[in-house]
Amino acid sequence: MLVSAKEMLTKAKAGKYAVGQFNINNLEWTKAILQTAEELKSPVILGVSEGAGKYMCGYTTIVGMVNGMINELGITVPVALHLDHGSYDGAKACIDAGFSSVMFDGSHYPIEENIQKTKELVAICNEKGLSLEAEVGAIGGEEDGVVGSGEVADPKECKMIADLGVTMLAAGIGNIHGKYPENWAGLSFDTLDAIQQLTGDMPLVLHGGTGIPADMIKKAISLGVSKINVNTECQLAFADATRKYIEAGKDLQGKGFDPRKLLADGTAAIKATVKEKMELFGSVNKA
Ligand code: 13P
């Protein structure tokens, strides 16, 4: 059964570790992430962007696939199915479809409008027992057509949004979706520290988990980050392993063209990436 992300993130914040959100793209992705979470006894959040939602034939298809897998694979660890960077309408659609968690990304609106829309969704999510992630200060880079300018959030605005009763808060602290450029300035820990001082127990979310060095991840967790989003790194690992399989001519040997064989190395690479992240984030054996 899907669960809200509230309990797992409250525990993570108190225990000074982070739960990974891994974005899904298809059946192989979902299976790889769920199996790894179960093997490592780690709670997990499956992220779905609106674009990935369309690709996977809509939110109800995804809810059906994930619930089916939890059942058929005997998954016992807590799993939240979460809309990533949702619009207001997208969040409502996911709530109706049976997601257990949604993000409303109102970071591109003026703060008053972000507050108003977030407030409405807090009321809906509270009534249904779902978790809600809000965002202040756009995350840089491009994610599925959503382009952020890489702002550093205003801690006072973070406090205003946190006080609305959201479950977790994503704040821009110099993080970027996708690969980090050579000249990246790194995370703004002063900003993160200031945000945590104002928001207290609120679990903070670090987007753009791909390519952030391990020491920065650890420091971010020590300053209140309890959810870390990873997407691109699984895609790169999958693509690399699949390319190697084809370059080695394995698809031309025997039944190597069978998708169950063709996609096996890529799927194993996703599992290895998820394992590495769960170990780094400290969520292993926390289910
Ligand atoms: P990356 O693709 O950089 O890992 O970011 C993922 C993310 O933040 C999803 O919201």
C-alpha cells in the first residue's frame, strides 16, 4: 500500500538521514527502484514529473502499475508515490488518481500567489492524509521542460510557506537539475542553515541530487535536508549500460534483442545507482 511521505520524512529529519526520491520513467525503472528499496530495507519515494506522467499514459496508469508491483513483488518498505514539480491542476489530478504525495511548485509565482495556491492544496491534502511539498526559490536548470533560473530562496519566504502546514519544503540553495557545470559555485549552506533555523522541524528537500559531491550531501543532511531527489543519474547509468550492451553486439547474439535481455543491464545499472544513493543518504535499514 502506498503511504504519505510524512512519517518517513519526520523520522528521517529526527534521525539525521535522508530518504531518496527517485524519478520513474517506465516499468523497468519502477521495478528497479522498488526492488532495491526492499533489498536494503529503505523507505523510498517514487517521483513522477508531469511529462513522465503523460509518457506513462497518465496518472491512473501509474497508480495501477505501482500498486500492482508493491503487491506482486511483496514490497513491505514504505513507498510514497509523489508528483514532482506539479502545477496546481496537476497536483489535483494526481490526488484524484490515487497518488499518496504531491509537490506543488509555485516558485515561479509571486510569493502571495504561491502562498494562496499552496494553502488551498494544504487543506485538500490534510483532509485526504496526503503529503504536500512546496517550493520557494526556483531550482536551476531544466527538468522535463520546467526551466528554473537557479535562485537562492529567501529564508523569510520559506518560513511563510512552511507555516501554511506543508509536509516538506524545497528551497533553492544553488542546486540545479541535471549535470552540474564545471564552474558551479556549490550549495549555499548559509542559506540552508538560515532556512532551517526559521523552519525548525520541517523536513527540507534537496532537488538536483545528481552529481552533488558526497561531502556536500552529508553537510546538507546535517543542516536539515531529509529528502533528496535523484533523476538524471539513473538515466545516465541506464543509457551507459544499454549503450555498452549494444556496442558489444549482445543484441545480435542469440535472443539478445529480446527487450527483457536488452534492457537488463540498464535496469541493473539503475539498481546500482539507487543502492549507492540510499547508502550515502543513510536510509538503509530505516524502513
Ligand atoms: P536531477 O535530475 O539533477 O537528479 O534532479 C532530480 C530532481 O530534483 C527531481 O525533482
